[in-house]
Amino acid sequence: MNQVTIYTTRHCPYCVSAKRLLSSKGVVPVEIDVEQSAAALAEMMQRSGRRTVPQIFVDDMHVGGFDDLARLDQKAELDRLLRA
């Protein structure tokens, strides 16, 4: 299974939803809390070009936020991406 990295904050309901969806797929993502680290926030913004959380990566591929992740799941593409 590919490594999943998710940039989060503690109070983000979309982050919770993304982690719940990933958990339902058997994925334990590497979680990086950008609220606690300016360097982590800068890294997330550099990698994704976005400032909002969550930002989700499968290996080095930027998936986007929770809505993007859910859309991949609805189109039955998330499982393939996770196992590619």
C-alpha cells in the first residue's frame, strides 16, 4: 500500500472526515499537524500550493483536500490509487 500523508489541524472537521475515510480503507496516514509547526505549514504550502487543511498526499501525488478524497472514493478510484 502506498504511503499517505495528511496535513491537519486539531480542530478541523474535514481532517477528521478524511482520516475516518482513510481508516475505513485500512490506511493509517502519516499525520502532520501544521497548527503546531510553522515549518510544517510552510512545507504543506510548498508541496500543495494551498493553505487550507487537510492536504492529502498519496506517496508524492497531491490528492487535495477532503472533498477531493471523497470524490475519488465515489468514483471508485481511491482504492486503486492507494494500492498502485
